[in-house]
Amino acid sequence: MISNLQRGIASSLREQLHHRGYFFTDLHVPSQRWFTDLYALFERLLEELDRDSGASSRFNKLCIDFSQNQKEKWNCIPFGIKDRTTRQDKHEKIYFQWSFEFGEELRKHDLHLPSIEAIHQKFQVLNDLIQACAQSNMTDLFPTTFQPQTPTFPIVFKMVKYLPRGNRWATNPHCDKSILSWVLDSNDDKCTFLVAPHSLNIQLSHLQNPMNWLPDSQVQSKPAVAFPGLMAEGYEPPLLASPHAVLPVSANKVRYSCIAFLIQPNIGTFDEMTDVPYHNDLKMEVTN
């Protein structure tokens, strides 16, 4: 039996997605300072891999083996570190993708990388939190049809290091391949993440900052910014994916962010195109 309160919550979240393209989670994620420590561990891991070629080779092999062995369950998501700074067709960024199962696999092997265990412990904290968000958000958005099939949700975390690249946007307008995505943090002084309701013909001016998302203090917790991805269209009633983008990284500054994705497992490679057609009414340089 669905209560009137449940219907009101679902309607409210859906109305927010219709008008803004996103909603804020009731549960709060850790502070920017907590995430700053996570980003420092990411940098430490990159340094350790650069310094120890043997450990780097073993780490990369473990990432490839896990991704290939689990490719159907995780829809060919590549786990581990991906360096896009050497590709001219991509934005200059390095990212690390993790799931709880991937972290446990890494822990089985002695890689002599001290940062791995610390990163794993940090992500375990986030995993517990986003598992609770996923349960709440899916129940609220799909109260008549959502039935969790396992005790835990298939959640992928992505930690991104963006490098400055002139006036070009850090990420072009696109939609995620997730059911739901949560932007957990960025080290921005002012939010550079932009999002909009679903549209077949989006204009860049439609993309807006989630208002008052980042707290004034680095020690304050904050909600996550949540929005649907392409997989949400497969639920009843369906939700259309929210296009989003990231503004250019400030000169001489490295931008970090952390995102979580809830995916639908075992649906093949999921080759949906994520780029969103748009009209550049702001006359800004957006292309790769």
C-alpha cells in the first residue's frame, strides 16, 4: 500500500526533475575537507604508480582482468585509472573508477601501494551512504514498481582530476548511462557543474548551477546533487535523462570531483550515445 506521503515525495522529486533536472538528497555527504583528503590519496596513488613500474603493471593488469571478467554485470565499465590527457579527442582529465567488488579484488593482492587501502576505506564510507540514497531515491521515484533484487545496489564511483585547457568546457553536455547519478563533491570555490531538465534541443543557457549546493565552510556536510541517466527510461513510470556539463577549469588550477552512478546490471554493453545535441547560444568554446 502506497501512502499519500510516499506519493507526495515521489511527485515532489519528479516535479523537481521536470523543472530543474535535479534534486538534492536528504542524506548529506561528507565535507569538502573530507573529499580533499580523498583527492590527496588519489594524487598519492598516481605518484606511487609512476614511481614503481612493477606495481603499476600489476595494478593495471588487475584492473583490466576485473573489468573483462565482470564486463556483463557492469556493462563493460572500465575500472581503475584512465588517463585521457594524451588523447587529442578528449578533455584533459584522469579518472579512477571503483566499486565495492573491485576494491575487494584489489585488496586480495599485495600491490605494495599504501594509498590503495586508504582509498578503499574512504570509498567504503561513500558506498554505505549512496546505498542508502539509492534505496530512498528509487523508492520515492518509482514507488509502485521498484523492487530491489539484491541487498546492495550496483554502484560505481568516479573520482576525476580535470586539468586546465583554456576556455574549453571540462565536460561537454551529455547524459549519463546510469539509472541515477549523484554528484558528491567538487573542489570548486563556486559550482561549475551545470544541469538542465531533459530536452531534445537544449540550449547552453538552459544549463544551470544547482543553487546553493556548495557550503561556505569546507567542514560542513552537504547534500548530493541527484539526477536520472539513460537507464531510468526503463523503469515505470519512466524518467528522461538530465543533460549536464562542467564549465572550464580555472587557469592554473586542478579541479577534482567525485560522482556516483547506480547502474542496471547485465544488460550488455549498453551502447547508448551520451552526447546531447545543443545550440551554443552562449557562444562559448565547448568542443573537444
